[in-house]
Amino acid sequence: MSGDIEDKPQPLIEHLMELRTRLIWSIGAFFVAFIACFFFAKHLFNYLVIPYKTAVEWAHLDVEKAQLIYTAPQEFFFTQVKVAMFGGLVVAFPIIAAQVYKFVAPGLYKNERQAFLPFLIASPVLFLMGAALVYFFFTPMVMWFFLSMQQAPGHDEVAISLMPKVSEYLSLIMTLVFSFGLVFQLPVITTLLARVGLLTSQWLAEKRKFAIVLAFIVAAVLTPPDPMSQIGLAIPTILLYEISIHAARLVERQRARQAVEKDTESADVAKTDSV
């Protein structure tokens, strides 16, 4: 099948061949991006350490003495592999999303494609917004909280210092990025469900109190076991839920307006036919 999107039925074997082609393109794009990111893995990891340095400055500590450690010979190597996989997925996402759209689009009507495209663009934008919130504010805040728990040596006290491992720091920031990125998809998901009629703004508003409880439960599951991370994820989730209610109302108004326009056109056609 050609790369063009066509509206015509296809037998099962052509669907499977099309799926194979899209998978090959997606895996190939990820592999190329992974190799490129692995070459710059140390530089990418240094960028990921910037929030930790910011937290050190917030704690009024010497940034020059801030360090990360690894306790196994292979630990930093596998950390670089994870960084490369993370970066490769981000870099290759536009190509992967395009391949998914090209595979799904032939089964959609033209108006459905036009409705689907804005969400395809909004989804990565919202994910990047969540990741930016983690990188520039939330991770420094969490690390500052952990750094504040250090203990200086005293008369009856021993020195207790935070020396994060490279693998554990990467795991923390990746968990936070994916958690916030997924939570920021809430307006997209609810708007899509409202567009197909599976959700209404009234139903979302009525379930607000349950959504607040669920937000804290999800935050407790997705984030590290500390109150700063859990509250920091739960509050944006609740705000995004409110945004989702307003987005669903906009969709309902648009559908009502389209229904009125359709009825008006039908009435005009009926008058013309009668004349």
C-alpha cells in the first residue's frame, strides 16, 4: 500500500502488511534516535542533573561539592543506556505518532480525521508542559526537600549527607516526567470521550469529589513515597480535571451548535423542495 491515506476497504493481509510497514518505520526511527542519544548520553545526563544543582543552590550549599555516585561498575553504563532510550523515545515520538495516524486514518471519515489531528498535536505539547514543570520546578523542589534532611556533625550527632546514586536519580526524574506527562493528558482524554458522547460535563462535575480522592491515590502510586511529590502531582491533576470539565462543555456547545445548523439546513432544503 502506498503512503497516501485512502478511503477504501482492505483485506486482512493488506492490514497486516500495512501494520508491519508502520512498525518497521517506528522501530527504525527509535533505533536511530537511540544510537544518536547514546553517543551524547553523558551530555544528556548532565542536563538532567541541572535540577539537582538548582536544589543545591536553594539549600545554600556549595554547588561545586554536589556529586552523584555509582556503586556498581556497570551502573553508570546502564544509566546511560536508559538515558539514551528515554531520549530516543522523545526524539522519535513525532515519527511514531505519524505512523500510528497513517495506520488508523484509513478507517476514519474525513471529518473524524480533522477532529483527531488537533488532539494528535495537543498530546505531545501537554506532555512537554508536564515535563517542563518537573524539570524546572518540581524536581528541584523535591531534591531541596531531601537535601534539607541532611545533618551536620555536632557534639552528639554524626554527619548525614545525601549522596544520590546516578541510577536512582535518573529513576526519580524519569518517574516524575512520565507521571506528570500522563496526568497532563487528562484534558485530551476527557475531550475525546466527550466528543464521542461517552462523557458529559455534568457527569464530570458531579464526580468531582471522587476525582479529588482518586487524584491523591494515583499520585501516591506514581510518585516516590514522600508527601512533597504526592501533593505536587495531586494538585495539578485536580486543576487539570477542572480544565477538562470546561473543555467538555465547549465540546457540548459545539455539538449543539452543529446540530442547530444541521436542522436549519434540513429545514431550508425542505422548503426549497416544497416550492
